[in-house]
Amino acid sequence: QVQLVESGGGLVQPGGSLRLSCAASGIIFNIYTMGWYRQAPGKQRALVAIITSGGMTNYADSVKGRFTISRDNARNTVYLQMNSLKCEDTAVYYCNRGGATTDDYWGQGTQVTVSS
């Protein structure tokens, strides 16, 4: 049974930083491309960053140069380091396999609020 547990969100001022973590279980973690997604109020969930099993990464244009995705296959965990946060980064952040759809299992997410 797949389980994804996101953590590390919170309230931060513009320009601040947060590090999100996602612990995965019930999947063969190290063979999958993993991604971070976010859903802002009134908007659809969108892909923010992905990392392949080999460590190659790709980012949405809106976060390039500010966010860094990484993974620890020994811990079945994927991370998202978020720097220079902006108000428009406010959203619930989720992790999942790359290409996950609304029909897939999703964890509870972690709320990130960027506000002064």
C-alpha cells in the first residue's frame, strides 16, 4: 500500500526559505521518477519539480533558480529546498511519482504560506 507523507511546510516571509520532505513507502522508491507538485487556492495542481531515479532534475519556469529537488534513496525520501520564496509560492505542496494524475493516490500535502 502506497503511502506518501509530506512535511516541512509553514508560514514564512517573502525571501525566506523552507525545506520540504516526503517519506514514501509501499513503492520501490529508487526506480521511480519523483516529483513535487503544488496546488494554490482556486487553481489546479501543478508540477513544480521532478527528479529521476538517476538524479536528473527539471523545474517549472516559475521556480527555476530558487527551488532544488533532491532524493535519498536509502531513506525513501525526496526533498524540496525552497529559497527566495514569493507570495505566489503559497500553496499546498504534494509529492508523488512523476506523471501522477488525479486518479492516483495522494498524501495529505503540506501547507506553505508566504506572507509578510
